[in-house]
Amino acid sequence: MAYDKSIAAFEEAYSVIPGGVDSPVRAFSGVEGTPPFIEKGEGAYIYDIDGNRYIDYVQSWGPLIFGHCDADIETSVIDAVKRGLSFGAPTTVETELAQEIVTLFESIDKVRFVSSGTEAVMSAIRLARGVTGRDNILKFTGCYHGHSDSLLVQAGSGLATFGTPSSPGVPADLTKHTLLATYNDIESVEKCFADSPEGIACVIIEPIAGNMGLVPAEEEFLQQLRALCTEHGTLLIFDEVMSGFRASLKGAQGITTVKPDMVTLGKVIGAGMPVGAFGANAEIMGHLSPEGPVYQAGTLSGNPVAMAAGLTSLRKLKTDPTVYVDLGNKAKRLVDGLKKAADSVNVPMVTDVRGSMFGFFFSDKPVKNFADAMENDQKLFAKFHKGMLDRGVYLACSSFETGFISTAITDEMIDETIKAAYEVLKEITN
Ligand code: PMP
């Protein structure tokens, strides 16, 4: 495949945009080659400016459950655009989308819309601190919750230690209240509680982690976490920015019996438009401005075009109960095929699927937390990624990301992908 135009476009972008990209992962830093610059999407495919076509397993990092340019979503967006792009005033479509969300999630009576996952989580954390009157929060190593200051905390400082910033520009004073625990390890959480006599406002977790590869939390672990939070008067936040409407219609909450106190949602509810949201019961949400004293705001929050896209997508998902079964079967078909391809060249691989989310690691042992994920063969992944790209398969450009199936992806496309995987793995292990 030729990438000449993308290579030139990347160089040009580099001169005016840091790293040539507006979000670091897009730069292909962990894999080989130049990121293709995308010209358009169509159903299951994306096309780059060199005219190469790829089966898209990234789906804009999750939102596009119905693939690119879904006709219904497109129509609702165009209709909304014609009525005006933004008003900064209430619109009924916000209430409609909020109603759909609160009827789906038992844990949510009220929801507030924002414009990104980062904003949703940042606001939820502020609300949790405001409600409990406590400063400390607890997150898990390897979980990503957006790039707000108090959540941008480095891993690796051991169990239950206070966090240190993982980026210059984040004052240590802002992250000293962020405690780190190990995913799927309840003892590490217990230690954090024991070390915090002043209390912990909230525990935030990706109940199905998608930012260290796909690593689901174990049911028993979530139950123990719930019990600890209840015991300590700590709010449990499920960050479902990625898993919401992806793992199932109710996200992780359609899979686990554990109920969080607060939920953050994101990209998937916007169907590709910038949206985020956070919700909880009416009592907790009553602390939010203007009902209560915890301030949070946004000029473009609840943007009518984004709301229209989200509403159409969500209603489509609700009315067709076969969607998730179909997506799940396809995800399974894909990872089973990838595993067989890896077996054929004696390369160890572990795989997982949750609804339309799929993950695979070049690793010989189960991956339960970030330390396990770090042991995957990243060099092999980089070669695999390049080989697949060259064969028209667009996979997430890091072994710490999750893959997504859209309804536009067919069994034939998956079989084509698996065939490519056999070829690539044979080539790169020779
Ligand atoms: N939380 C989770 C679980 C995420 O996966 C992400 C983004 N991948 C975010 C928060 C941040 O969302 P955004 O990139 O829209 O700010």
C-alpha cells in the first residue's frame, strides 16, 4: 500500500500541530509507520487520502456502533443542523436523551450533559467531593479517565500510595489526593482505605477497563469494592465512557449485578459527535448547580446537533434487541480467529470480548491488571499492526487499546481479517 500523501500530510500537520495530531495516540508512536490521514468513512470502512481502504475496528475509539455515515443518524444530524448549531439555551432534545438514559440505568435519576468524557469525569469527581466533603479519590492503575489534573496520575508507585503527576504541568498538590490501587485486587483497595483516616470521596473505576487493552473487572472484585464503598460512605463511580452502550445496552451495568452511585458516559452516546454525561440519583445530582452549590457549566453542553445524533443512535439500539447479540457473536468470531492464527505460529495470545468490545494480547498468561498488560509483547504487536494495516485492516494503534465491532462489519469482513492475521503472523514470526 502507498502512504505517500499521508506521509506528506503528517509532515505538514507537524509544522502547525504538536506531534501532527490533536490527541497523542493518533500519532502511531507505539507502532510502525505513519498514521493514515482519513478522507472519509462509509459503513464498515474508512478511506485514507491515498485512496487506501480499511476495515475499521477503531470506530473513532468506540462511538460508531452503526459504522460510518449511518443513514438515520446522518438524517437526524442534518435536520438538527438546519435548525441551528447551538443556542446555549434549553432544548427539548436534551430532555429526551436524558429520559432515555435514566430509564436504562437504574443508578441514574438525573443526568447532566457535557462535551467530552474528560469533562464528564472531572465534573463527577467534583460532585463526589462536594457531596461527601472529602478530598481524596481513588483510581486504579491502568484505568484512564480523561486528562483532567487529578486523574492524570502515574502508576507504579506501589500499593495504596498517593499519586504523583504523570505529566509536567500538573502540580503535585493537585494529585496528592489521588490514591492508586491495583485493578482486580481488593487488598490494594482495603489498604488505601486503611491509609486514609480522613476518608475517600469516591472510587472511580472502568468496570470493563478498555484503556490497558480490554481487561474486565471480576464480579467478585466489584462486589467487594461496592461493599467497601458502602461501609466507608464513599461514592462508587463507574466510568462507562467506553463501555456504556458498547458492552451491552446498559454498558457494564447490563453484565454485573453491582450498582454504582454515579456513572460517567461519553463518546458512545454522541454517536460520533462530542458528548459526555454524568449521572446519579436525584439526591446526589441535587448538589449540582443551579439546584445545589457544586458548580459545573458548559457553553456547548447538550449541544442540539450532538443530542440529535445520540438520541437517534440510542433509540435504534433500544428498538433492535438483536444488535448486541450480533455484535457479540462477531467480536467472538474475530478473536477466536485471531487466536487460531496465533496458535498456528505458536505465538501466545490471550483474548477477551465484552459485547462489541474486543481485546487481544500477545501474552502467555491471563491479564488481570496493568502490570499483566505491560507484559504483552509490544514489539510483536507493532509488527502485527503494520502488517494488518498494509492488508487493509485498521486496528487500534496500541496494544493498550480496545477494538470495536460495528453493525456494518460482516462475517465475511471478519474472515478476511482473520486470513490477513494468518499471513501477517507467519511473515513476522519467520
Ligand atoms: N473515561 C474513559 C473510560 C475513556 O475511555 C475515555 C477516553 N477514551 C475518557 C474517560 C475520556 O474521554 P474523552 O477522550 O472524550 O475526553
